[in-house]
Amino acid sequence: MEIAKIAAIVTTLNETDGAPESMLYIFLDMNMDEWQTMRHLLVSNGLITIKGNYATLTDKGKQLAQKLNEALETSRENE
């Protein structure tokens, strides 16, 4: 599910100063074609930037990650 992968990427990057692209696609068990599609989706929607194969969140990506983390926390509290 692509939405789950997007959520995993932005929330993971939100906990760091960035990560090598290879770590992200290996972490999500993606092949290079899948990663290139995901990379394009994330970059073209302004969620991440890539410099020298290193991915970092944009402000928009950080906002999305914070919303996702808040939703997860609310979900856990309601269990």
C-alpha cells in the first residue's frame, strides 16, 4: 500500500536529519523501479528533497509527519 509507505518514510525522516535513499527503499523492501516512482511522488508533492542521494523532509513533509504521528497517538489512546 503506497499510503503506508509514504507514512513510513515521512515519519521516519521526521525523527532524523535525513537518510540515504538506499536506506529508505531497503527498509520498505522496494526495488529500484518502485523507489523511483515513490521518490518522484514525494519530491513532486514537496514532501522531501534529495541532494546527493540523501533525502530530507521539507516543511510540508514535516507537517504531514506531525499530523500522522498525532493521528497514531490518538488511535492508541482510544484503544
